[in-house]
Amino acid sequence: MLLPPINIPFSTLNIDVLVPMLIAFGGALLILIVDFCTKQAKYDQFKSFYAVLCIIFLIADICFVAYSKDMALIVQYGFFDFVLFDGIALFAHVIIIIGSLLFVILSLTHKHFHEFIYAEFYALFLFVVGGLQIMISSENLILIFLGVETSSLAIYTLIAMHNRLRAIEAAIKYFSMGALSAGFFCFGAMLLYFSSGEFQLTQIAYRINSSHIISEVILLVGFLFIFAALGFKNSSVPFHTWTPDVYEGSSSLMAGFISIVPKIAAFVVALRFFGVFLDSSDGFVLYPWIQALMYIIVVASMTIPNLIALWQQDVKRMLAYSSISHAGLAFAAIMINTPQATQALFLYWSLFLFTNLGTFALLWVMREKVKKWDGDYDHPFSRFSGLVQVMPIEAVLMAIFMLSLAGVPPFAVFWGKMYLMSAALNQDFIILAIIIALNSAISAYYYLKLIVFMFLKEKSPLLTDGYLHAATLPIKSVLLFAALMVCSSIFYVENILEFIGSYI
């Protein structure tokens, strides 16, 4: 006997919540179609065209998100409640799209790098954006996993497309970490489903609070597996082992990108996931040992990479450990688990975006195909000796970004750290706030070390000419914009906090 057809009104699907991802995926497919139709033409003729197409779709994406911001005042579900659009998703969309837009502009360079002649680079870039947008727009473990793998597989390929031995090595190591993370996530999701009968995080939280759990032991084992999977994605200690190698082997463009954009998506997934185990109906922490475990991971992720960064001889590798430490600091906001801490997370990562963007953009501008500075590294500290004498603009810009990363007022990252410490103190995490301050003091050493090399050391004989004057106008514009945002943060931080607070 045939069952009668089920009629689902199209309006009930609330397709609007899917549009940001559809724009990204549609743009990627269009670039591939255009490439297929013009495959007989020379790639160099279409290099800038593909980049511009990618930029146009990212602009369309951010415009739609901005237009739909009022939807986020109330949590909007769509597509059978698999996808959602709320305040957290709104801010994560903004950071992902703006960060991606600014980094893809850096590909508009005069230098002939292998990956930029292929349309696939820009299509994969949009697939990364679409995958990350799926991650932040769902509470369903299956859909989150789909977004994680869509973005991750594209990132592995983008890193390998740099077509150097170290880039291929970095891609393999990143793939290995990602494969292990995927296995942990799937096994953890299976255990959570077995114990609760749900894949939706809100439903899992409801079943935990109402004690409708088959086995709490299996539930918590599932939590530990997903905790480890998120640790790999956030590069938290001790899951960070190969992360510096990935940064070092990637191009400066991709290293900067993966230090910022994928991390915010991982933070949002962690925020939603850990909220299930930290919140309870009466406002107290549901599983105190989970918060204690997170506390240990946060402190280790802030401190250990910070100490290792003190001994690095390469600026990019130093920035890799620095980024791990900053991610640990942002992870503290998730552990604190209050609305103020969530505000601090988005404020901190927004300000970190502009600072790290400017830093890696300068490394990208100064990139050379021949390693004339050091046999092992592209950007050894010795390369920056006396930089101010030959390239004063580059030296001043790098100094601004280093001071911001160190948390020196009034530059951008200082305000993020201060607000995060305020969120910690308001919840009586006094020791955590002291540890954050101590780590900022430790990090100041290796950030100031680069400034010393640039301004106080003798000029390197290999420094002969500037790089910035030879850069394209789009790259100069990105650098100027990043520096402006870092220096003028004191004037807009309060407005950002008010805006975030109105949605969270």
C-alpha cells in the first residue's frame, strides 16, 4: 500500500538561512564552469578574472548577511531544523567572510606563484568558506561534520597547491591531523547518539537535564572523543604538534588564513558543544570536571606555545606558536561560558583578525622564491636586521602589528585581552586572569625581539630594496586597512561590544 505524499510548504523550509552557504558554493561551481568553458585559453589571462569573481561572490555573501542581520535577533531554524541563524552565527559569518575576502585580495600580486594561475584555487577557497559557514550554522553533529570535512579537504589541497616540497609535507601533516580529528568526531558523535538518541545539540542538552540518558558513562566517553577532535581543529595543546610545521610549509597567505578564519568556525562549534555540558537548568555547571579539564587545556595552550616561541629563529614559525597561544586565550572565553565571555571571544578574534592579517600580508609581500637568507627558513629574524634603514614603511607597519599582538595599548588586541580578563574576573577566575596577563608579558619578548632586529640591529648586506613599492594596489590597500583598524581600535571597540551585546 502506497503512503500518501507528504506536502511540505516551501516557506516552512526557511531557505534564507541557507543562502550564505549557497552563495559560496554557487560561486565555486560558477568559477569551475567558466574555467571549463575557457580551458583552451592561457591561464595567465584569467588569473585576475577568477580572483575578481571570487571577491564578487564574497562581497555578495557579506551583503546578504548584513541585510539579514535582523533575523539573528531571534534564533531562526530552517531546512528541517538542520540549519540555524542566530547572533553567534551572524558574527562568525562576518569574521569568516571578511577574513576570506581580505586574504583572497592578497592573491592579486605581480609575483608568479604556481597556485594562482588555476581556477581551482579560487573555487576551493569558496568551498572552504561554504564549509565553514555550514559548521557555524548548525547544531546537528552530522551537518557540522559535513562542514568540517568540506572545508578541511579544500584547505589541504590549497596548501599543497603552493607546489613546494615543504608545502606538500605541510598538506600531508595537516591531512593526517584532520583524518585523526574526523575519526574522533565520528566515534564521539556515535557514542552521543547511542546514549541520548539525538544528534541535535539542543536535544542532547534537554535529555541530559531531564536525565533521559541511557548511559552517562558512554555519553562522557563520547564527549572526550569530540573534545579531542575539537582540540585538533583549535590547535589546542597537546593536539598542536604538527601545527607549526603546517604554518611553516604553507605560503604566508595560506598560513595567515588558517590562523584566523577556520579557527572562528571551530570556536563556534566548541561554544555550542561545550555549552551542552557546562550549562544546566539551574544555572550551575553541570559537570565541574569538564570545566576543570578545559581549564587545564586553556592554560597549557596559552603557556606552552608561548614558551616555545621564545626560542624560534624564524618569524613565521614564531607566529605559528603565537597563533596557538592566542587560540588558547580565545578558548578561555568558551570555558568561562557567560554572555560577556562570548562577547569577548568575538571581539578578541575580530581584532586579532586585522592584526594577524597585516602581519602575514607583510610576510607575503616580502616572500621570495629563492632562499638567499637562510637554508632552512623563508623569514629568519636575521633577514629583518636593520630593515628600517632600507624599508621604513615595512618596518613601521610590522612594528605596529607586533605591538598589537603583544597587547600593548592602545593597539587592537589589547582591548580584546582586557575585555576577556574582565569576563574572567567577573566569574571569579582570578588565577586565569593572572595567567593571561603573565602570558602577555612573556609574548612581549619575542614580539619586541623582531622590533629590535628591525630598528636596532645593523643592516643586513642582503637588504637592497623595498618590497611594498612593488606590491599591487589591492595588497597595499589591505595592508593600509589592517594598520588603520589596528591603530584606531580605541574609537570603535565600544560600538562593536554594544552591537555584539544586542544579539547575544
